[in-house]
Amino acid sequence: MPERIIVPFGPQHPVLPEPIHVDLVLEDEKVVEAIPSIGYIHRGLEQLVQKREYTEYVYVAERICGICSFIHALCYSQGVEHIMGIEVPDRARYLRTIWSECSRLHSHLLWLGLFADSMGFENLFMRSWQLRESVLDVLEDTTGGRVIQGTCKVGGVRRDIGQEKLDEMHRELDPFEQKCRDLGDVFLNDETVKYRLQGLGVITKDEAYALGATGPTARGSGVAMDHRETGYAAYGDLGFKPVVETAGDCYARCAVRVKEVYASIDIIRRAIEEMPEGPIDVKVKGTPDGEYFSRAEQPRGEVVHYLRGDGSKHLARARIRTPTLANIPPLVKMLPGAQLADVPVVVLSIDPCISCTER
Amino acid sequence: MTVKEEQTIIDVALENLLREVEGLHDDGYRLVQIGCTDIGGAYEINYSFDKGYQFKNLRLTAGPETEVPSISGIYWGAFVYENEMHDLFGIPVTGINIDFKGTFIKTAEKYPFSVTRRGGDRCRNV
Amino acid sequence: MAFLKRSPWILHYDASSCNGCDIEVLACLTPLYDVERFGIINTGNPKHADILLITGGINAQNREVVENIYEQIPEPKVVIAVGACAATGGVFRECYNIVGGIDKVIPVDVYVPGCAARPEQIIDGVVTALSILDEKRGKMTGAARTKEEARHAEQAGEST
């Protein structure tokens, strides 16, 4: 029997911008066990809910993660609105959808870049991030912020997008989609990419479901589960079908994200076309009293905000279960069997976002 | 096609917990999360499950020193939530499959959300 | 050693940031901002780095990691704290697990404001850091020269 050695991976590691530590138990080059340890970014922001008013906590919620920022704010706001029985105006729902999908676009393009980097495909990394900048330009133009937007609030949204800007966005979608398809073509069809990813880090449909995987990690294994199907914000009006792949390997997870980029562009296009007129927010009166498990689909999967109000202006409890935390058990199951050199690729394939994981 | 999301909360007693969870597992539910809430001297532990966007919660009320059995024998991935429960709330969870023994999330202040174990009154869940 | 100023290597560490600043730091490297044209390279090895760029505040667990990384970087070195959290703890300053800004643990030379800091600001911060780096280098070579001259003088004194 070959000798077993333990190789520490992280916390400061060139391939990940964020610190995560994994102890890899190796037999020669092969991983037989992986034990993650986290806590380098734990801030304890769930407790801040007692120090911030429920309307202010949106900003903290947004900073749970700088990549899925808008959707965190959206999920939190929807939860509070549900508890307080607030009906959000139609235009606000559509605007929220547009910004959610812009966030998803920038997050997926970011991930595709980092993923290419983990494979050593530097050129593709740069191309993905170049495309991502045009999404950030739209976000900055419409909200004022590149990665932290601050436009979602309890009762609606803070800013409107003028018709002129909407038309411009609509015009730019076609050339943007073409560029994304050119990029996606490399991820989906390039021989070197396929060689590196196919058959790596496989997780079957049943395993993925039983381990509680969410988002592209689950959909890459054939679990058709996407919270946008429940029709929150304007997804109900626009109609939505989840993107599913069945192979369950790193290539499938990558393919899901590439195809979701196309799907997001399509949703933005239809949301702009069907954008209703009207106000963008309603006045919020009173304080939340009650509890609700608010759920939304982030680029990384399903996020749960459990909110509980006791009638005061501070919520009694906010418990945030982020998709990356749910994707840790599948990751622990994916790693054994991989070569040491493939570990960064497998780790990245779940799209780890450590600041979400630890809050 | 839009699926209507429904949420139900079912109270469960400590001795029935494993049986109920087993039942949901056999019905094809997946584990969404385990989360705790301080309800003044005791904890409310929510075990959330989902199947086709139908959301089911088992709600367990436990005293601060009550030992809670781990459900990681049924749902393998439950260890992340149970370690978190132990590290942040100081709830003793018995029989976790991967037990980090308090090192999963290391905090400056031990058990910051605990009702009895934490240092001062600063972080009360009022 | 004058080449340092023209090609500083950066080590980026995420202390406990929300990721917003980190992706902006990475965005600096990519085609739109492209800091590599200035010879700035993001390295993963502290022993190769001249500038330590930290995002996010200090918490209980990463305190030692930050100290450790700082000590491994050879002199002269400059520390840049990027974003509101790295400066003071920012929006998270009241959290139980946050100690505060980076300067609670290691000396900081440049503070870059913003939540999240914009790529232009980060580049500006790095450029400011370069002159500080040059100054530190000047002091080091000055001190070394004085020492060397004293040694020469001593040797000259012995030979006569």
C-alpha cells in the first residue's frame, strides 16, 4: 500500500483569491480524502441584524458577498416584504429581474475566467473578464456601483432605468450575445478544455441531490432545480426553464454556466421588451412581525434567508444559508480520486465563494 | 411554468426527530439547511427540507444543555450545519460523521450566539 | 535595485472581505485596466512580493496568517489596505468576530477608500505605494552605504 501523506491546500493559494483551507490526504498523486476547514472570513454578520434597523440591513445583506450582492439584497427584501405583506410595484419587479440577471452574467463570466485560469488557459481568462467589463459598465450606468449596487430596498427599488437607457441596453444585447457565444464556444468545444475537464470530479444525480447540492453544481448532475421556477420577481411573467446537463463532471458544470449566460441575456431582453410603466417603490410603514424563509436563485445556487421579526424595528434573527455552504459536502465527495494537480479545477468547479460560506 | 412555493412548519419532539427526518428522506426530500434561533433561554432548531419547491420545516425546541442527535447518518451533508450549530450556539450535537470538535468556524468569542455560554450580555438575541 | 519601482510584484490577500474588493483587484489585471503594462505582477509567493495588498478587516483566525505573510515579504515592503473594511472594519466593524482594520496587526502605508474600491482607485493606491517603496529603498541603501563607508574607514585606519 502506498504511503499516505497530507498536503495542506491554502489558505493563501495562488489559484483562489479567497482563503479556504483543505487538508488533502494523498496516496502518491491521488487524493483519497479531503477535509475542509473554514473560518478565515467569518465576520458574524448575522448578529448585526440586532444593531441595524430592518431597512438598513439590506446594505449588510448586500455585503455578504460582493459577487452575488444584488441577489442577497433582493432575497432579504423579498423576505421582509412577505412578512409585512407589501406588494411591490410591477416595474420594480422587472427592474429587480434585470439587475439580478446582470449580476448573474457578471458572476458567471467572472467564474468562467477564474476557471480558465485554474486550467492554465490564461488567454481565455482575460477574454472572459474583458466581456465581463461591459456588464459592469451597464450596472454602473444604471445603479452607480460596479459590484455593490445598493439599489434594492424593502418596498421596491431605489432607481429607475430611463427608456433611452433601456433601448440602448436592448440594442447592445445582440452584439454582446454574439461575443458570449464565441467565448462559450471555446469552453464547450475546445479539445484541451474537454481533455482537462471531462470525467473529472464526477458526482451522480442521486448523490448530488442527497448531499443537498444547489445551483449549477446540482444542475450539472441532472437535478433540474432552479429557484427562478417559483416565479419570484418577474420570472413568473417571463417564464423560465432551468438549464440542465447530465454528466456530473467539471465539464458539465462549466457547460451549465455557459448556457446560463445565454439564458440570462434572453431574460434581460424579454424583461426590457415587456417592461411595465408605473412607480418603482411603495411606502413602507410599520415593522415586521412574523417569520419567513425567503429563497432566491443566486449564480451559485439557492440562497435561504430565514427572517424573524418581533414587531420592533430590529429583526430578531436573520439566518442566511448560502449556496456555497450547501455545496461544500458535494465538494468533499468530488475530490477523492482526483490527481493533486486537478484539485484547483475541482474546487473551482463548485464556484466557491468563501465570504458567502462563512458570512 | 411557474411552481407555487409552499412552506409548512411542523413541531417535532426530540425523541421523534430522527424518525421524522428518516421519513422525509424516504419521501425524497433534500436537506436545505439547519438553523437555530434563540428564543430566550432555549433554542428553536429548524430543519428545513425541500422537494419540488415544497418547503417543509421540522421545528425542534431544545434547552441550552440538551444534547441533540446528529442527522448526518441520514443526510451525509448535514455535518456543515451541525458543526456550525455547535461552534456558534454551543449546542452539543452527538454523533456527527465529520466532527470538527469546535474548529469548523473559529471565533474570537466562543459560542457567540449561545444563550448561556457566552461572555457578557453584549450579543443577546433580544 | 531601482528596477523595483518599475516592476513591483504584488501579493493579494483577502482578510475577511466580502469579495467585492477582491474581484476589483483582479479586474485591475484584466484587459480593461491591465496593470501588467506597468510591470505590476500579481504573485502568489510572499517571498517574491514587494507590495502586500490586503482587502477586508482582521478577524480572530486570519490575524496570524496576515502577520505570517507580512513577515515573509522581504524588505523593503509596502502594505496597501484596500476598501473601507481594511481601513476600519467598515460595515462589519461591529461584528463580534472583527478586530478592526489591517493596521491593528501590521503597519499600513496606503489606504484605498471605497466600498467596493474601484479599480482606478486601487491602481492609484499602488502608484502612491511605489514612491513610498522607493523612499524605503533609499533609506535602506543609505543605511547600508553609511555602514559600508564606516567599515572602509575602519579598514583604512587599521592599514595605516
